[in-house]
Amino acid sequence: MDLALILVVVLVLALMWRGPKMLPKLGEAFGKGVKDARDEFAKQTDTDPEQRPPQP
């Protein structure tokens, strides 16, 4: 429950800080960053290329 409240507060602050027109771009940039971090983590933890999931 606390995580949901924190996310709502962050969303409201981002909306007030950048305005509603910039929010989709900020979300896209955040999503790309998370995807890059996940891919980098997967590269560092997977030692066998045969067992890696296929890249989209």
C-alpha cells in the first residue's frame, strides 16, 4: 500500500513539475532506462548464451 501511495505522489509531482504534455515522454524515457538496466543485468548474470531468452 505504501508503494502505491509513493507512486501516486511521484506522478502528481512530475505532472506539476513538467506539465501534462511532457509526462508521456518522461514515461517513455523511464521505460527505456528500466529495459536497458534489465538487459544489462541479464547479460551479466547469464553465462550460457543458449539459455538466454530470445531478444524481441
